[in-house]
Amino acid sequence: MIDNFLRRPQLLGEIVADLLRVLGALAVVFVLFRNGWTDAGIMAFTLPGLLLPKFVGLKPWWDACATSMLLIAALSNISDLYARISGWDLFVHFVCTGIVAGLFVFALANLGVFAYPTDSSQHQVQGCILTVLMGLALAAVWEIIEWLGFEFITREIKVEYGDTITDMIAGGLGALVAGVIMTRRELLIRRLPAT
């Protein structure tokens, strides 16, 4: 996976995706001085997710879409869009959980833990199931992080039961859609040999 990460951008989509990653890193510093440590921490928490599409070797425009959506999720938190736009929270949970679940499944396939989801019909079913399970696990972790933020950082985070359950359902459905897309489309630039 390191070869994917070290590959220089050549296509427009690769350049856009890398510029978005740089923008995300710069946003941490900007938000630190503008809003303080809490919001800068939210932006910094997004940085590993911005790098993951490049590590797994996602095709350029899929990479740019994934990276931009993760940035939008963090910026939505900082700018309070979740509270101001009804349903925005569910949309972001749906899309981002699907993206990150798919990226984790591709990363595990790159590491040879299991087969790529497009290798055969059996692997397609397994890949879709693994993506949904990964999405549900990530949705649970996301909600735990929200609860920790509510308990120890700020009481402004919405953590009531109904919100938690609907967020997890949205994340699981997003992972299901991601799993179906992953089994129907070749999303990686090139596959790494399994070790």
C-alpha cells in the first residue's frame, strides 16, 4: 500500500485528491487559530481518513469524492450544519460510513486478509457482507466517539438514543450501498499482490 501512497499524482483526479488532502491538513491549523483546540481536534481526527483512499489505491475521482466527503463531514461539524440542516446528519453518516467501511475492506484485501470483492460471485457476496459488518462496527465507534465528546469535551453534541440508533442505521445502509458498488465496479487503480 505504501507504493500507492508514494506514487506521484499524474491525472487531474489524483491532483485534485492530493490538493484536498493538503487542504485538510491546512484546515487543522486554520481552525486551531480561528476556533480553538476542540474544532482543530475534529479536523485532525479526519486526517487519517483523508489518506486512506490513496493508500488503498482508489481510482482518482473516487479518491477525490471520498476525500471531499470526509472533509465536508468534519467541516459540517465545525460549522454546526448538523444542527442547522434537518437530515444532514443522517446523510453524512450514510455516505461517510459507507466510504470508510469500503476503504477498510479494500485495505484488508490489499493486505491479503481476504479476497477482493470483485474476484468472483462468492467474493462479491463476502465483500458486501464484510463491508456491511465493517460499516456497522464503524457506526458504533462513531457513536462512542460522539458520546465521549459529549461527556468529556462539550455538551453540545447530540447523543440521545433516537439519534444514535438512526445514525447507526444510516451508517449500516451506507455500508450496504458501498458494498454493492464495490462488487460491481473496479474502484482500485491496480491491485497489490496478496502476501
